[in-house]
Amino acid sequence: MKKILQLTFAMAGLLFLSFTQQVYAQTSGGFGIRGGVNYNSSGQYFKDAGLAWGSPMDNVGFNLGMFGKVNLGPIFLRPELNYTQVRSEVNSEVFKTQLLDAPLLLGVNVLGPIISVFAGPAMHYYIQDELRPFEFDKWNAGYQFGIGLNFGNLGIDLRYQRVLNGQTIVIDDVFTGNGDFAFQNLMLGLSIKF
């Protein structure tokens, strides 16, 4: 019985080491590709929640891109370049916006190599914006923050992105749905590191 117990612990230890090595692959430095879906909000949370309930796909877009990752001890630097398509519903009409996002994320592994949190600035270049048919400044700045899960070369992350320029936020306007807010995205992504 003692030998069976020792053998069981030895096998569990080997499985744990194998899993740890696979998880470490996503947390080590390198480069990869990423993609996912994003849900766009104008910042009018209660109004947007009602619209999402009635027509959940109207504000869903996607993003595709590539990333690099540099480990700096317990923290990491992750620059990205992503193509993002955002959909916005205004008065029952859907408008598309296409842009390039370039976030520079600084992260830390929270629970070993499996869970990480990250945040950083993001630059945006608007390729096309059906919401603004007139001339506008195509460069904009924003920020992102989120949490990631890493399993071998595969990573899953959930992040929030907001555009900064031209923002005036009054807390009453957030809850009443008044005011002028820029893009805010909730993004669910999948990444593969090479």
C-alpha cells in the first residue's frame, strides 16, 4: 500500500511539472498572434445594457493582431498591433469603425505563470469611421487593462479599452445616459505564442 501511495505521489508530481512547463511557454518571452471579439459601449451603461438585451449582436465587433512579449523578472512588457472593427448602434442604425490599436501593456504574473494582470496606454489610428463622415483627427490615445489566463502556448484574456481624447465625464451623465462619450470596449481574446 505504501508503494502505491509513493507511486501515486510521484506520478502526480510528474504531471504537475509537465503542466507547469506547458504553462510557462505562454509566460516566457517571444511573439505571437491574437484575436477575439469586442463589445462596444458609448459609456451610457444602462441604455447600452438595454440595447444589448434586445439586439446583442449589434455592438459586437472583432480584433486581430500580433504581439511581442519581453519578460523583466516578475513583470513583463507586451507591445501589440491590432486591427479592430467596432460596431455601434445609434437610433436603430449600425455604424462600423475600423482602426489600428497599438497598446503597450505592462503586466505581472499574479498566481504563478497561470494568471496575469496588465495595463497600459494605447494609440489608435482610425482607418474608417462611419459615425464621423467629416474630417477628423485620425490619431487618438487611450488605455487598456485586463486579466489573462495562460495554458501552454495558449492564452485567454479579458480586457477593457477606453479612448481618452475629448473625454468629459460627469458621473450623473453616466447613469442618465446623457453626455458625449467615446468608444469603450470590452474585449475577449485568444492568443497563441510561437
